[in-house]
Amino acid sequence: MTLKRFLIVAWVAGCGGGGGGGGGDGPGGQIDAPVNPPIDANPGSDATDANQNPTIDASMQAAANDLCANATTISMAAAHTQFDATMTGAHAELTAPCGTGGTPDVFFKFTLSRRELVYADTFGASGSTALFFASSCSTARTAQTTSGDSLCSTGACGTSQSQVVAMLEPGTHYLVLAGSAATIHFQHVEVGGGTVQPLAQGSSAPTGTTSGSGALYACDGGGAENSYWWRTCPGDAGGSFQASTCTGTNFDTILSLQMPGSDLVMCDDDTDGCGQFQSRVTANIPAGAALYVISVDGFSQSKHGDYTLSSSRP
């Protein structure tokens, strides 16, 4: 059997670009609307389009999105982006499920074409914030989207800022900021069509079964997949990560580790010293706050079955 191993060190367009709660702070498309200018993931100019709508960059204020009808569109072209949100002239429109009624808020919206985990935080803001997801202009999300999610946040990681994560289905969704002005750090990553669960800190060995057809193509895997995720806090030091299917697995696997905050996707298939068809991924997890997803996939559509994911994370 020819050994197949590969490493993708740059985020590939299309792999993470578009394909959701209890609301705690636990450990972790494009729309052509003239009034909703997209956020530029690579700011550098104040160019205007044919409708005289400025492209928003990180140096500009966005008070125009005070009303949900004028929500600023977040571009999903990159795995991560950041943008400033100002509360200048903002009014209270939608009460945060974890916040205080009457607090001014501003609105952002984004569109997914596939099921994804979506992450945002306001770490570094000078004042207190509430950050939350909404399914429409009038409805904040409160029903759990996946185990361990955080749909509304007011005091994440021992700070007065916010950190939210939700698993969202294809469609248009809203992110709402209330309270203080902030720079919002936004990340998203595909999770496929299988089960999605938190990955415990330290050493763990979750087991599972993949079946059916696949919907995740981060590392060109063609089989069904299950995904595991975690988030980190600003004060986390990072460290060594490892995951493998070397034992307790009965099919030809591919592992993908998606690190949207670092624009990295790491892949492995048929690694040395790990059984005939099994996989191992190792990585250095950087310090600071971010989202991470490790997925167990099959080499082809016919490759699925039982697995053990032996892992160790900071």
C-alpha cells in the first residue's frame, strides 16, 4: 500500500468559506444589498461601489447598522476576519438573552452555504459587551445548537467581554453586539454532516461511528465524518496537540485539523507507524483565543465505520 501523507499549510478557499443553544460562556455569502456593505477581510482602502456604499475596514465606524434592516454583511471569503463596531448613535432594538434590556445594539449578518461552527469574540474591548446570535431581526437564539455552544455571552474567560460559538445550518444568520464599542474577531469552519461534539482538554479518547455520505472536504476526504471542537481564552498559553486513529479503528481514515484563526488546515492519511490505513495529526496550538476543529473522515465514500480518536490538547 502506498503511504499517503500530506499537509496543507494555507487555508484553501472553498474549504472553510460557507458551508446552527443554551447560552453559557463555558470552556468555549455574499449578499448584494446596497445598504449592507460587506466587511473587508483585508482592509486597506475606502473604495466605494456603484451604489456609493463604502467598503468597511477596521478603521471605520459602523453606526449605520443600528437597525437590523441595515445589518452590516460579514464576508465569509476568509476563515477569519475582524472589524470595528461602534455604538455611536445606536439604540436598543433586540434584548440580549444574557444582557440587560434597553442596552444599545448594532447588527451584523452572514450567510452560510454549509453547516459550520461560527465563533466571535470582543476580547480587548475597553468596556463591557454582550454578544449574541439571532435567527432573525426579531428573534435572538436561545435553543442549543450543539453541546458546549455559547449563544450569548457577557463575561467570557473571566473578562467583561464576550465569546460566542454556535453550530449553524445553511442560511442567513445575525450577530448582535450590545454595550460597549468593540473590535469583533470572527471565525468560521465547516463541520460536515456527522456528529459534532466538544473535545475535552488534556488527554481523551472519544469513540464513534461514521456512516452514510460525507459533507466535509477540508482534506479531500470522501467518506462520512464526525467532528470535535474546542475554543480557547485570551490567557491560554497554547501548546502541543496530537490526535490519531491508530487504535480501535476499522476503516481507512483521514484526519483534518482546522485552525481558522491561523488560516491553517492540517491533514493526514496513512501515517507511518500507525496501522495500515490510520492517521495522526500533530500541531502547535498558539496562545490566545480561537476556535479549533478536528474531524475524523474516510478516505473515500465507501470508507466509514468505528473509530477511536486518541487525542491530547492544551
